Amino acid sequence: MEQKTAGSHQLGLCVLCGLPAAGKTRTAQALSSSLRKRKGWSCILLTYDSLIPLEAFSQIEISHWRSYRHELLLYLEHFLQALIKGCHYFPPPNRTETMWKSFVSCLMEQGLISAGTEDSASCQYLIDFIPLRPIYFILDDNFYYRSMRYEVFQLARQYSLGFCQLFLDCQVEVCLERNCQRKQPLPEETIFAMAQKLECPNPKKYTWEQNSLILKSAGFSLEDNLQVFNLLSSALENPVKPMEENTEVKEMDRAICAASVLHQADQALRRTISEMMQNAKANSLIPREMKSLSEELNKQKVKFLEDLKQKSNKQNQCYVENNTFNITSLFSQETDYIVKKYLNK
């Protein structure tokens, strides 16, 4: 992808992260209002819960959740390109219609774009403001893995944008209490599981997280406001340098790449196992045998992916990237004896 910069535009990405019900959305709204009044900046709120389709969080579609997040970042990058170039905003060729409509509606409601044509086949959107003032995109999501936040940092690095993180440190018990008051509360085990996985910003270990601030409460005091304003101002004045020669950054890049490859491999193996199970069903396996076969195949899949991960780490690169055919073929060979054990009974 061709490298571009934001030119004379002062653009920043602010990652707002924390547990569900930690107060992120309320904080994002308060922050946006304060920045407009006190700094005269423009703020664009992107609340992931409102933009990613609900089916992404269902048990059936949960494996696609990561791809929805990636797609949302592509929409943002697409908009940044149009904003920087000063051209119309066209829909990307590959998109999920439900999420694309939500994203466009989000931008329209905030007065950023308007429809330029009524023909959906050639639909284009007009950017309704001239970015003379600094603009902050506030990304409101859990971002509990560091790798999730790093993807936003990569985007900032690609276009020389300001980048910072605000982490809402809220006790699990408080989040659970607030969650119960929601119209559509999350299962408690989801919040507990996320709390176990949560990776707090660590600027001492990861220099790319240096523009981070941990807020101990969702409410803003004057002191917190000053800290936040100083952080956002500093990030804008010191945008991320493109492709810094940094060992730590390269390590994170490799980690992102490896995670992507493993995700693709996992998806491919899920499809392979599904085909194996359909074939077994066609051969009249009884429910008890079907369940046992499924458990063995999935256990083998976990071991296979772990071996793949270890091989990637040893070679210090993205092993078998974009080569899912070899992956599924090898997995089929390794599990052939398991399937035959059931079919030949």
C-alpha cells in the first residue's frame, strides 16, 4: 500500500479502551464535547458496538468478529484517504452492507458527509467540511488485547497521524453492576473472561504506547481533563513517524501478521472439519459417534494450530502465509486415520 501522509491536516486517532460498562461511551461523548468547546477541535466518534453487526457476537458468527473489526478499520482508512486527498468518498468494493450502512450513517449524523448521488451502483459521498481545525477520531471499544490497539497505531503510522490511548481502569464489580442496568446486558462470564485477557497499556515496555493515560474513574475531574488535553495535544504535535526502524515495532508487526495467519488457518480448518462431519453424517454415524468424532477432530485442530504457531515463531516470520491449501491438505492427512476409525466401524 502506497504510503501517504496527512499533509497540512492535523489528524489524530484516540483509542478509548477498557472493560464493557467501564463508561467508555459516556467518556467519549464528554471528551468530544469538551474538545469542541475548549480547543475548537472537530471530533469524530466511532463506537464499535454500534457499528459492528450484532450477529458478529453470536455463538454462530463469533469467528467472524475479528474480520468485522479489520473491515471497520479499512472503512476508516478509506475515509482518511478521501479526507487527505480532498476528494469524494466512494464505497469500498468489498464490504459488509449492514456495517457499511452503519458506518456511513455514523459519518452523516456527525455532519461529515452527505450523499452525492442517488444511484446506489455509483454512489459517492461528499465530504461536508474543510479540515482547517485539528480532527480527532475517537475509537470507542474494549481493545482488551494490545494487538487490537496496535492495528490502530499501524494506521496512524501509515499516514503520519497523531496517536494516543485512554484506558478506563474500572473494577470488574462496578462493570458488572452497570452491565445489569443495560437494556441488553452481556453475560457476566464474558466480562470476567475479558478482564482476564485485558492488557493494560505499558509505555515502559512498549514505546509505541508512550502516549497513553490510565484514568482510574470514568468521571472527569479538572485534573484529568488537563492531563487528557495535554496528551491529545502532544500526540497531534508529534505524529507517528512512518515505518520507524524500531525492533519492538517490528516484533509487534510480526505478532499481528502471525495472528492473522493463524486466524486464517483456524477458519480454513473449521471449514475442513465441517466438511468431514457432513461426510460422516452422510455415512449414517449415530449422534454419539458424531459427537465423539467432532471432539477428536477439534482436539487435533488445537494441536495443529499450536504446532503451526511454534513453527512460525522459530522461523521468525509468517509461516505458510496465504497458503491455506497446504494447511488443509496437511490437516486432512493427519486426521485421516481418525475419520476412518469411525467410518470403518
